[in-house]
Amino acid sequence: MSKIIFDEISVSYLTVEYDPIDIKPYAKGNTGIPYLWTFDSGKPGPHCMICGIMHGNEIAGALVLDQLLSEEMRPLIGKLTFCFGNPEAYQQFDANNPTQSRFVDQDINRVWGQELTDTSQNSYEIKRARELFPVISTVDYLLDIHSMQASGPAVAISSDTEAAFECVKKLTQVPFVIAGKVPDPQLLRLRDLPHFNDSKHPRAAIQIEAGQHWERKTVVKANQIVRQFLQSYGLIPASELPPALPQRQLKTVQIMQQSADSFHFSKDFKSGTFFKKAGSLIGIDGNKQITTPVDNCYLIMPVHFRRFAGPCGRLAVVDEAREV
Ligand SMILES: [Zn+2]
């Protein structure tokens, strides 16, 4: 893989404001699967799952899971599962080199298709996905905690299904939602599993980008979102949350790719920055200006740790069909 090309703005995002926690006490699990804990209320109700650290350098998820498990959160109804997704990658996290340790062998969020059954492929992440799959395939509602490279308010990424839409609407701490079609079967993410994209069953998997990877406030926000998610399905008692944020349903109009080593953003834009006019300057790629292609565009998840010819962010507009 090509090296990350840093600039002044991206370097400013390398500060790690909090320490990762030791997850080894959670290794044994209570289901026979390492780092996976399921609690059954014994009463009817949905099976909800909270995943964290699918990407090993997105350490906020481990702190949230640690908090929920330490306070012995148990479901009032249904079942509740906590999952440390990629413990090996997480344990390689180094605050002096925090962009590394996203995975051990390959991105675990791209192995949920044929990899689950193709025994010629056996990377650490594929083996972990196979280990988790039997439990995931019994889950009704899954919240997968991720984080992003830029600062900014939380973003939910989901399938474009009715069940996913119903699920994200409950998350009033998440001001941006991007729904998309299931991609190439070679690149299935956890949220793309057919299990969560079956119109006959109202199941959903939502990926939450809770904030910048290593800002302390991301842990706080992820924690609030998880609690709201569980409250909305009646698994935990209602508790006070910050005021609801207006939620924008967005659709992607462009995934920006950089072509030159010298790409840089023209400003340190936060994720969620709004550009009223088409033609607004976003960055410079070599000697070419990168501008918004249409009016009323949001810059979502600008990429600061870029690689040559890699993505540098997405531009999205309000999806009128999904706005309520
Ligand atoms: Zn991630």
C-alpha cells in the first residue's frame, strides 16, 4: 500500500487525546467467541449488538464497550451483545503512529461476502469475521461504532432500506445520514450483509462515524449514540440525552479522488461543512482547483491521511426523497 501523504492540516489530526484501554480482560467472552459478550434478558424482544474497534485504530469504540461492560449493562428485554471487532489490530495501536493498526491483514469491513465461505482465503480479519458471523446472523439491530479522520458531527452510514431508515431516524444525536446501495459483492461491509438488507425482515446494521478518531469528545458522543440506540429498542431504561439535533438525509454526489501528491484542502474543513454555491473551492490537486459540483453541498468525512490516487472525501446533497 502506498504511503500516507501528510500535510500541515493532516499532521494536526495526529494528536491522540486519550489512552486506549486494556481490552484483555474481555478476551474470554461469555459465548465461546473471544471478545464477544451476550446477555439474554429471558424476555421477548430484539437482539441488539454494539460493535467497536472493527478498525483497530478507531479506539473510541473500545472505551465505549468498556464503559457499558463495566457498568454491567444488561437488557430489559431481548438480547444485548457487545463485540470487540478486531482485537488484534487494536492491540497494535501506537499513539506515536496512530494511523497504523487499522487492520492486521486486510480491512475487516470489506470481507462480509464470499470471504465468509471461501476457505482459500484465511487472513486474520476473514477468520475473525467467520468467528463472529454465527452470532451476527441472529442480530436484529446492529450499531457499529467507527470514527473518522476529520473533526465534525457524527455521521451514520446505512443501507438504503426502510428498516435502516427507521433505525437512523431514532438517532437524534446523529445529524448526518448517508444511505447507499449495497456495493460490489467483492467488497461487502458488515452493514451490507444480506441478513440486514432483506426487505421481508426489519433488521438493520448502522455504521456510525462518531467523530474524529482521537478527540476525547468522540468517546462521549459515541456513548450517547449507543445509549439512544438501545433505549429506542427498549433494551435499557430511558435516560436524559442532549437535545435532539436536526437530521439531514444525504446522498453522495461525488467521492473526490486525489490525483497528485500535492493535494491539499484549501482550509481545515470540518466534516459536515456546507457549501451553498457550486464552484466553491475545496482543495487544490496538483495545479487543479477542486470545487463543489452542485449547489447546497456538504463535505462529509474529508480524508486527511491520504494516499496517492486515493479518496479525499465525499460531497453529498440532501436526499429530498428521504427527508421527513
Ligand atoms: Zn472505521
